[in-house]
Amino acid sequence: MKIAQKTIKFLLIAAITLFTSVGFASGSDKKHDNQNDGGRVNTKEEVEAYIKHHVKDSHDFSLYSYTGDDGKRHHVGFPLPVILWTSEGLVTFMSSEFHHNDDGHVIVEKKGLKFAKIHSKIYELDKGAATVSFDDTHHATNAHKVLDFSITKSVVGMLLVGLLLFFWFSRLAKQYKTKKIPTGFSRVLEPLVLYVRDEIAKPNIGAKHYRRFTGYLLTVFFFIWALNLLGMMPFGFNVTGQIAVTAALAIFTLVIYSVSGTKGYWMHMVWMPGVPVLIRPVLAIIELAGAMLIKPFSLLVRLFANITAGHIVVMSLIAIMFTLKQSIGVAGATFLSVVLSFLIILIEVLVAFLQAYIFTMLSALFIGMAVEDHDEHH
């Protein structure tokens, strides 16, 4: 049984590596559609552009690509809803209206307004403008950004993970009510729940207060871990590699420990006892900056940077088969690429869990420092 489980894990990771390689070769960066090679990613510049495109969010969902008889690249997927707040109010349409053409900037007209997607961002054109004008640095001069509330690929990933977590833990809770021992996938979740409660929440927050925050810590841990694993699948998800997502999670932690902070916590921060009066205002500025800025910033940057770096490293190793095929041959470059990317993906499996653990641990630590009875401790 153990050998079978190891074989399944090996085949799963190998499949992820190979599917990712195939997706790389398909060249989803649409700006290469009209090239003679059918839009495939071959050169170093194309590889760099593809990697940058891969780690960004997207308004549509691309499943795979193929080269048709006409020699052009065709992309198979489905559009997502575009929801914009403009100068004329709310505007909605499907992202498929930004279909690709030769200049790469299709003008979509809705409610008398014109929109263009430039570098994955949607802009509203100025009144009377028919096309997008650019300056020397390729910035639009006759368009301005709008508030974008679209259902992007990252939003789809978060909704998918949220529904899965709701389903799994609903089953686990139901089994606790009817049975003493969980069955099925719930047996995998139970030890992790106990680990977060007994090894993260209770030691860092304390036996007196940990129950109030265990639900949040469990949600954060499983949400981040599931999103990290989803990002390893060959579907283009990179949710925790979006700084807006990690910033929102960090802000949740900031709000919780700020609102839950005791009187002693704030008094020690604002007017620290035991130090000269002249030094207290300086220490108050430092402590407030640490609590309000440095702590949440460290949470969001650590998660964002590690996940993004992992994706870039994997994609770069896969790109070896394209950038080195002329120097060491196609077979040698492909073998080297698959082996290295396979090893990195093994490490990424560990990193996916480790980053969820670190975020949850630091959140518990910050909350524990805020709810601790400082006067009694002193």
C-alpha cells in the first residue's frame, strides 16, 4: 500500500511537470499569434514575456492552445465577467469582447464609453478618442484606469477553494456529530485541525483566549495551503502570488489583533512604562509603526515573494528546453529541464505547506501579543 501511494504521488508530480511543459510550449501569450512559428515560445525574449504573463492575473481562462491549418495560434478557454465602475457608472460585459487582433488593442464600446485592455489592465478612453495613443515609454496618453471589480482568474480560484473548504469541513463537522471517528477525506483534515489548534493557536495565544481565534487561524491556514497547491496545477492559477490577495489576508490579521488588543497592550505600546518620559514618544512611534505597518507588511511580502519566486523558478527551468536546445540538443535540453523542474516542484510541495504554516504561526503570535494580560505578566 505504501509503495502504491508513493507511485501515485510520483506520477502526479510528473504529470504536473509535463503538463506545465506542454502549456509552456503552447505559448498562451497572445502577442505572438501572427508569427510564422504559430505563436510558440522559442526565444529568450519570448520566454521572459511568457513568464511575466504567466504570474499575472487574467480576465479570461485559457485551457490550452493549438496551431490551426492557417498557421495561427488558437486559444481554447472561456471568458470571465468584466465589471467596471466608470465615469458613467457600472458597466459589465464578457472578457471575450477583448478578442485579439493585429494591433493587440480592441476597443470595446458600452453605454457610449470606449474601453481598451493594455498590459492586462482595462482603461477607459477619453471622450472623442477612437484609438489608444502611447508616449515614448508605451504609456497610454488618452486613456485612464477605471475601478475594476471583474471576476478574474484569481477570483475564480479563491471561490473554488472556498467552496471546497466549505464542503470538506461541513462533512467533517457532520461526522463529528454522528460518529466518533471521521472517515474518508475527513481523516486527513482532522490531524491538521488538531495540529493548528494544539501546536499553533494554543501555545502562541494562550489557553485563556485561543478558542476565540482558532476558527480564523484554521481558515487562513487551509485557505493559503489549498491556494498554494492549486497554483502548482497546470491551470495558470497564481492566487497567492498576487500581492492584493496577500495584502488582504495580512489586513485581516491586522484588524483582528488591533481590535482584540487589551488596554495593557496599547498602554505598553503608546506610553511604555519603565523608560524615561522623554524617550516614550519615540518608542511609541516605533511601536505603532511596527504594529500597524511592519508586522502586516512582513506577512504579505513573505507569502507573495516566496510563491511568486517559486513559480518563476519552475517556469525558468522548464524554459531550458527552449533556450538551450540549440547548444546541447533537444533531447538533452528536455531531459535537463524535466529533471530540474521535477526536483523544484518537489520542493514547492513543501513550500506550499511551509508558507501556510508561517503565515498562520505569525498571525497567532501577533494576536497572542495583543490579547496577553500585560499588567499581570509584568
